[in-house]
Amino acid sequence: MSDFENQHGYFLEDLSVGMAEQFAKTVTEADIVLFAGVSGDTNPVHLNAEFAAQTMFKERIAHGMLSASFLSTIFGTKLPGPGAIYMSQSLVFKAPVCIGDTVVAEVTLREINGRRVSFDCACRVGETIVLEGDATLMVSKRP
């Protein structure tokens, strides 16, 4: 088996509708500050407790795209995994994520159409869906 095959995630032939994977992460102060630095999104609702206290959330909230990035974690490392190419993502943000919340991201393979595979996506904190959407990735065939 080649080095490419050893490092590659699922190939198209290995996938089937209904496959699912999860990733969980407890969001910390450091995660929010680092994400703000990397993304450039320094909206004070994420970084300034006094500002955030005056908003509808009453406290600092994590960037929505931080939670969305946990979906990317699954796609790039688990399902389909290394070698998959992200093509599109739709997201609907439904509830805030706060410091200390544990976000559980989950993807479920919904459709295989040629080399394109589509997934239903959701992130939850407890029983609350904080975001949902769908994604399409391109997956290579076995060499």
C-alpha cells in the first residue's frame, strides 16, 4: 500500500449513505480569542464582556464559524477524512454557544452523486441545535 493510500481517508468506494461521524469540543476563552486572531473577526460580542452584557445574549458568545469549523474537523480527519475536498457548505445558526459549552458536531452522509458526496450537518449543545446545514465534498476513487 502506498504512502498516499496509508494517509488517505475513505475513498469513494468505501462510502455508503447513512455513514455518520461526530466531533466534540468544549469551547474555551482561549479558543474564542485565538479564533478572533486567526479570522480577524474581533466583534466585541465575542471578546468584550461589558459590550456582550448589553446584547440579547447577555454574555460573550463564540463565533458561529468556530462551531462550524468543527464540521470541517470531521470532514478533514474522519469522514470522508484526509484527501476529501470541501466544495460547499450551507449553515443556519440557531442558538448561541458560550464559553464552557461543549459543542457536538455531527455529519451524516445523505447522498453519493459521482465523486460528490453530500452530508447533513448539525452542531448541538446538549439537546439544543446551535447550527444545522449541509455540505458537499469531492472524494477520490481508489487508485
